[in-house]
Amino acid sequence: MKFFRILFGVVLGYVAVALMVSIGMTLGAFLLGADRVFVGDSWMTSNVWNIFALVLSVICAFFGGFTAAWWGGRSASGYGLAVVLLVFGSLQIVVDKNRAIDLNPPPRPTTMSLSDWSLTGKYARPPLWLAVSSMSLGVVGVVAGTRHLSRRKGRLNQSSQ
């Protein structure tokens, strides 16, 4: 029974991270606007966007680790989530590294409508270091969130005795 609770914590933590990253990236893109997300008229992501993505990944990973450990009832759920993020992040790096680049993408619209933002998945070109850093800092964030909950639970248990 403990195994399934730990597994549930890992899955729920991953869903929490994915949901928070999706919402955060969408809101960030609309709040920053295309001029700050991309460099000039290209599909290359700007430093502002890259830093935003890094900070967002750490924050979401922290809460994902906290969620996994909370629902899993043990820090093993949080550490399991860290392993899952490490594996999926490594796979994403391999995919990004070997992805075929469209040498003649359509020009990026100066003002982007909702349908234009859907093109970013196909044409946006974040640097490879962003994927490596997001994965690495994501794992650190998950472990930090897990440890934060473990310390908090320890203090709560000590104060109730």
C-alpha cells in the first residue's frame, strides 16, 4: 500500500509541475508580449524569456516536490519525482538536440494573435543550455521542495510531543 501512495505522490507532483509550467508559460508569454519573448523578428527566444523560464521552472519544481512529498506521505515521493524529471528532462534534451530545424520558417508576426502563439511549438528556438539548465534546476527545486516539507513535518512532530 505504501508503494501506491508513493507512486500517487510522484504522479500528482508531476501533474502539478506540468500544470503550473503550462499556465505560467502561457501567462508569461501574453504578459511579456512577442517583443520580449523573441529576439527581433526571429523565432529565437530572448534572454528575458530564457531567464523567466528558468525562474518559473525552479518555482514550479519546488511546489511539485512539496506536492509529491505531501500526497505521497514520504520524501521518497519527492525524490521519485526528481528522478522522473531527470529522465524526462534528459530525453527532452536529446530530442531538442536532434530536432530538424526548419531553415526557412515563416516570418514571425509582429503582433501575435492566439493562433500565432500556437506556431511557437514548431518554430521557436530556445538555446540548448536552457533545456539543460531547466532540467538541472528543476531537479534541485523538487529536492528543495521535498526537503522543505520534511523539515516542516519534523518541526510539527517535535512541537506536538
